[in-house]
Amino acid sequence: MALTNGDLPLNEDAWSIFTNPAHIIAELGWTIIQDVILVWLLYGTLWKKVILPKLHEKFDKEHKITHHEPAKPHIHIAGHDDHGHDHKI
């Protein structure tokens, strides 16, 4: 296939697009939009903080699951155990 007056070979055409400042700015803009809106807002906020807790609660009710309170942080003293175990030093 012969090149016409305005055509560039594929590698030169690709390089001119890749190094075009307008194209770089457009790609960065879309990347930011996708990262912020799709990842942070939709997944991080909407899914993890709104939808998933409701699904979790519904699942727990359907399957009669109760969660125990998380253990409070405490300090273990050598030779003493708060959990009723007898540890030898």
C-alpha cells in the first residue's frame, strides 16, 4: 500500500499521537475521572459504606447470625491470664 501525501507510517503516526500534548492531557483527565469517580466514589464510598453493610445485615437476618463485640485491647501480664488459662513462666 502506497502512502499518500498526508499519511505517516504506523510507528510515526502512533508516536505523534503518543507525544501530542492534547492527547496526553485528555488521557490524564480520563484517568483521573475514572479513578476518582469509579474507584473512590462508587466502590470506596457507595459499595463499601452503603450497599455492602445493608447486604451484610440482610444476610445476617436471613441466616440468624449474631456477631460478638470485638475484643477490647488489653495488656497481658506475665503469669496472669484474663482468659482463664494457666500459663507457666
